[in-house]
Amino acid sequence: MEIFDRWRAVFILAFLVAACSGSGGGGSSPPPATNPPPAGLFTDSVSYSSAPNASLPSAAQVTSVTHQQITLNGTMLNYTATVGHLSALSPSTQQPEASFFYVAYTLDGAAPATRPVTFFYNGGPGSATVWLHLGSFGPKRLDTGEPNMSGTPPFPLVDNAESMLDISDLVFVDAVGTGFSQAIAPNTNSTFWGVDVDAAVFRDFVMRYVAVNNRTTSPKFLYGESYGGPRTAVLADLLESAGVRLSGIVLQSPALDYNSNCGILDIVLSCTSYIPSYGAVGSWFGFSTPSASVAQLPAFTEEARAFVRTQYEPAIRAFLASGTPPTDAQLTQAANVSGLARAFWVANPNRNPEFYRLNIHPGTLYGRYDGRVSIPNTFPPGQEPDPSSTLIGPSFAQRLVQYLTSLGYTTPSSYTMLGNAIQQWNFRHDGRDLPDTVPDLAAALTQNPRLKVLSVNGYHDTVTPFYTTELDLARIASPNVAVREYVGGHMTYLENSSRRAMKADIVEFYRSALAN
Amino acid sequence: MRIDRLILAAAILLALPLQARQTPAPTFETEMKDPWVPPATRAKAASQPLVAPTRGAALDAQVEAKLRKRFSEAAAADGTMTREQARAAGLGAIAERFDAIDRTGRGAIRFDDYLAYLRSQPAR
């Protein structure tokens, strides 16, 4: 009898859950934070692979659709979460070329003609969009506690009070060979592993999404991070050319010109545009002289920029050209600003970011993506991990699977957080071995003079330093291009105070882009 | 007893989708390291002469060359382009604004017509 009762309970529960869920949902949904997995879980039976030669035989375009709620600024919003695949079509043949995995959040009842839609993607190349999706402005975010990360992993997934859902629909899409996105035969994943082919297939996805979802008249925005910055520049040019007008572009810590970043080419390039970032990190730990408080960072970094612009960059140009070292005063100033011992600057006045993070303080290892994150350095030389990355990666991975399951999507495939595309990537672009995509962004602005660009950067990012990005974007000299800095690393949105500040700036940016 | 079994069978059938196969743990094939390029790419790029970043007129010329190349690839051999040719080549922006670009109304435009149109657009 007891057994019978238990099974009856299961039966009733199963029946009730099945009856309450599904795409009709609506009014009686419980609050999102406690949503149970919907019944009739949609299991995507397709097996996805990130291998270079992997190819889907055909395009499955199934999605799990659930209805959710979120409270933003005291207002409850009803929205639809759509998880699944949509195929990009080749413009020449109209045949499916790649199956993109995406998660879209769309506000219920909004008018498509005025409701903006924003496409988000990370970089790598080879990175899935999990970082922006679960870290930045989606309806949920991972509470990492950056930079101390003192909580016990996996960090919790919480409602995101700074979600951008109040100002835009949000589409988080994974590049081919990442997440669950894969090429469709006769293409293979590696068909799309290059600067130009990648941007082209993203264009085809955006155009397909717009067509299928009747968003032709919607204001359109792009939000790309890191390598997603150059991807955005090339993509914006391609979309404008194809007749898809963009309203705005957000570049999160972009690597717009690979030829200006000494973290990529430290053999030949000046590293001086990293020095203001070294100063922010050195100040955080009190190694710089004087060390700036967070509130003093704008003034401190302005002085650091001036030092680099007027003194240290000309000195390093001379050093790289002829071996002439900077003056004693310049070396002292480099040491004072950065907090890295003067003897290191004397030995080599052009210090790259990897040397900086390994040597600023003996026995301690500092983060690349976020220099504020540190751990004891117990690693063999050459094998030092990036603690700002390794301390968050497993939590993002674990929460992503649980979260997608809660949105009704499961698959026997493993989600590729970081794939190997970067090893085979064709970085050639416009006749150069490494991409300079500033001309692409300029071409997008030439075709659409109303397009607005906002670059958001972290003071403590030693991967894509803010001053390098400022110099890259200053080449365009357009009043439509703005650059902002925030406390934090590459993913400034992981810092709670910065995410709030960014949200306010992004709201204003959207307002101004839409007022055109 | 039979009813119990029926309920049991129904319960199992209904519960099955609830216990749908779990998505396996995500994969990290590499560490997070962008922006980064493979050693061979890096060595090749480093062996090339350094190019100063373009700005001003040089950047404008790059933009123009980019647009000109795209136009030429879609145009007829004589350098002219009809609305249909623009559309067929995926140049939606030109196709949609064709009449504004084609100020003489010939039904065919040259790159210089397109450039003049772009330059005539309000700055902001």
C-alpha cells in the first residue's frame, strides 16, 4: 500500500507538471528563481561535435520554448526563453550552411518595430558565449564574487537585476565549433574558422534570425567581447553592406587590431599601452608609487597615459629601433607606475603582460583576464595558469548545464566551452597575417553614419588593455565612437559595482542610438 | 493489483521524459587565452615589416578600397551595376537605396556614384 501510494504520487506529480508546463505557460508560472525543470524535457538527440572536420548531415531546427518572469527596477516583465538551433543559410545557394545554437530572451507583447534586439557573442576564437550569457546582462547571472571569489564553487546562478531585458531582446549565440553550434554538410566546422568566413556566417545567422522572427524593422545591436570585438567590426561592415542597418555596437574589451597588442606580438611590438593597466593592478595591491584608490583611477590612469604618450612610447620606439635605453628617470617612472621592480625595467624596458603578472610580487601569481585575482605561485615555470579564468570556468560550465535543463533543453552532447578552433584559425584579413579590423569598423560607419559604437573596458584587464583599445579606436576619430573604463578585468560585468555602472551607461547608449 | 500495475506503467511512461538523459559536463579543449595566435602564425607575423596603424586619409583610403573591391566584384565588366546585380550579389544596402545613388536615372551606377552618395549622407 505504501508502494502504491508512492507511485500514485509520482504519477500525479508527473501529470500535474506535464499539464502545467509547455509552451502555453503564461500567467501562473512560479517565480523564475525556483522554476523546476519543465516536464516533457526536450532532448535534442542530435550529437554535436566541435571537431574541425565535424559536419551535420542536415539541419535540425528544434527549440525549447518556456515562459519566464523577471523583476527589473520594480517592474515584473514576462518574457519567453527560446533555446535551440537555427540554421544560417548561404546567401548564394540559400542552403543551410551552419546550425547555430542560441538562447533568445524576448519580451512578451512588445512591438517588433520598436523593440531592439541585441546579438551577443564571446570570442576566443573558439569560445562559446557562455561568459556573456551567464555573466553579463541576461536574466540570470553567475554570482562569482569577483575578484575575491571567496564563495564555494559552483557559484550560484541568481536573478540579474541588471539584465538588459528591459531595453532589448537578447540573443546569445555560439560560434561554429563552440557550444552546440556546428557546420552543416558539405561544410565542416573548420570551413568557418577564419576572420572573414566566421564573420560571414554570423551575418547569415543574424539575417536568418531576423527573417524567421519578423525582426526586419527592429532596431539591431551587436555586443561582442574580446575576439568578438574584431568579429563585430567585420560583421558590422558585412551587415551594413547586405542592407541590415545596425543601430549600435557594444565592444566589450575588444582586440580590434592584433597588430597593436604586444601580448600577441611582444617580440616586435611596443608594450607601453599596457602600462596604465599595470598601474591599475599595481595600485590595487599597493605596489605602485603612489598607489591609486579605485576612486582615483581615472586621474591616475590619465597621468599614466600622458607618461606613455609623451615619454615612454617614444623611448621604447627608440629602444626597439636602435637599442637605446630609456632615461633613468623614465625607467624609475615605469617602475613607480607599474609597481614592477625597477631592476626588471632596467634589464628590459619593454615588459610584456606575462612577465608582469609573474614577477610583480615573488611567490604570487596574478590573473591575466583580471589582474586583481591572485593565488600563491606554486607552479613550474611556463605552466602558470590564469587564476581569474580557472577559478570561474568550472562554475560557469556546471551552472550552464543546469540552467539549460531548467529551460527545457537537454542533449547527450557535451557543450564546448572552449574549443580548439584557435589552433587552426585563419587570422589573415585584408592582406595581413593578423587582423586589423579598425578599417572594417570605419567602413561600417561610412555606410551607416548613424551607427553608434560604445567600447567598455576593464582597468585591471591585462589581456586587452584599455589604453590599447583607446588608441585603436582613436584612429577612426568619429564622434559616434565612445570608450569607457570600469573597475575590473576583461569581463567587467563580473564586478558587481561595474555591472551596475555599465548597465546605466548602456541604457543611455541605447537611448542615444535610438534617438537618431 | 492490475490497476496498480496499470498506474505503475503509466507513471513510468510519464516519468520517463522527466528523467530525460542528462546533458553531460561541458568540455574545455583548451584554456582561455584570447587574444592569442598559434606560434607559427605569430612567428610569421613577427617576421613581416611593421605597418604603422592607419588613420585620417590613409584609413579613409582603406575603407574606400574595401568598398570598391566589393562593388567591383558584383559589377559588370564595364564597372556598372544595376539594382538587380546589386541584389543578386547580396549588396542589399545598394539595392535598397539604388534610386538615391543613381542620380542620373540611367538604371546603372558606377562606384563613384556610390561613393558620392555615401559622402552626401548626413554626418550623424
